Amino acid sequence: MQKTARKTNLLLSHLGDALRDRRVDIGITQQELASATSLHRTYITDIESGYRNISMLTYNKLTDALLCALSVPLVAAERSIALLSTSPLYGIKGGLSKASKLLHSSGRFCLDLAIVASELHVKANMSRLQVAVENFARKKSTYPKKQE
């Protein structure tokens, strides 16, 4: 039996890809993500496939469970859309158009970008550390003793 073809939105499709990539990067299954967010596994599948237009509250649950800032999947989705150059916001090969550069050139935007970048760097390092500790704990190994 074949599933009914569903239309996907470009943004939802790329956002779903970004969320899936993050889930795979931290090494959890759809079922584990569903349990952590109190959502059904098939709902997670639909989100990752770009079939669901989720609320900000659901998106927040997902990013919390995926140990990342709200902006991480959005930035990844925006970059992948930019590479397609399908939006008038972007110029050739994903660069910002001249009009968009003017809008984004204010000092406040640069400051906000620097804050987000440092937040992402800290969260990325924390999530890598947490994944390493969890993987180590799963093996039920003992922690190495400090060498003197």
C-alpha cells in the first residue's frame, strides 16, 4: 500500500533536515527524541520529513531535547535554502542580495550575530561533552584515575 503524496514546504523540508542532522549528530533515535519531548515518534518523522508546520513551543521542546540553541536548526535551514538561491533575499550562490546586505549591515545586527555565535560555540562544546559522558556511562566503564 502506497502512502498518499503530501506537499512539503521548502522551509519545513530544510528545517526538518536540520533537525534530523542534529539528532543524528548527537546519536539519538527518533523514539528517544519522541520520549524526551512527549511527542509521538511518527510526529517526529513527519517533522523531519517536512510535512508538519510545528509551533514555536514544539520547536523549543525539540531544540531543548537536541541540546542546541533555537537558532541552530534555523541557521542550518537558511544556509541550505541559500545554496539553492530560490529566495529573492539571496543573491548568486547563496550570498545576500545588495538590498539585504544594507538591511543586515547595522552594528546591532553584527553584535547580535557575535552573541549568537558565542552562544552556539558554548552550547556545541557542552553538547559534545554531554554526549561523550553519556557514551562513556553507557559502556559502564570506570573513569580513569588522575595520573600524578
